[in-house]
Amino acid sequence: MKINNIVILSLSAALVIIGTHQTITHGLFASYPIFMLAVILLFWYKYRQNQNAGKDEEKRNSQGKK
């Protein structure tokens, strides 16, 4: 796993924790943007992971044909 993916996943987890704290102290309306940012980061992480898996699959296929 690359360092960029680790940072994205860690930021997402931190935002979920911060959003939970904001929900407890200020309510769901105040923490909604924080949760949405965490979800966006999770989608971005998954997109990057799938993109890297596709590149690895292409490398394996090209090596097998030679």
C-alpha cells in the first residue's frame, strides 16, 4: 500500500471520529459536512485502489503473453 493511500484512509478515519464528536456535542446538522468529506475520501481511496489493481492486472497479462 502506498503512502498516499495510507494518508487518505487515515484522514477519513480521523474525520469519522471528529464527526462523531461533533454529532454528540452539536448535533447531526453541524457534523454532516464532516461525514460527507470522510465518505468522499473513502470513495477516493477505493478508486485509487481499483486503479492500481487494474494496472497490476495489465502488467500480469502483458508478461504472460510474451
